[in-house]
Amino acid sequence: MPIRLRVDPDKCQGHSRCKSLAPELFELDEFGNAHEMGDGTVPEALVDKAYLAQSNCPELAIEISEE
């Protein structure tokens, strides 16, 4: 089942743990805040990394939805 992730820009505080754990899924802006790559669709091979990044976000800014 495909999943999609989204970073809530109002919650992200720029800890960058998600980028460290799953660099294939996140990019950082000029302030160090994370954003999902592209439309946030997670390739099947990276689903575990997406959930790992979500569980390590201290601000709970990563939302994952199953489509």
C-alpha cells in the first residue's frame, strides 16, 4: 500500500533528524527546516525509513498517510 508523508511547516523546528535518518525523503530549506521531497510519495523500499523519521521527530511534525 503506497504511503505519503508531509512535514507540517508550523511544527518543524529544524532539528533535521528526519534528513539524517532518511535523506532520500527530506530536503532542508535555507533555514534548516525540513520539507518532503516532491509530492511526499514514499517508495516501497523506503517505508521503514519514513516511519523511523516520523518516530524520531521531536516536534511530531511528520504526518504519514496511507493511500
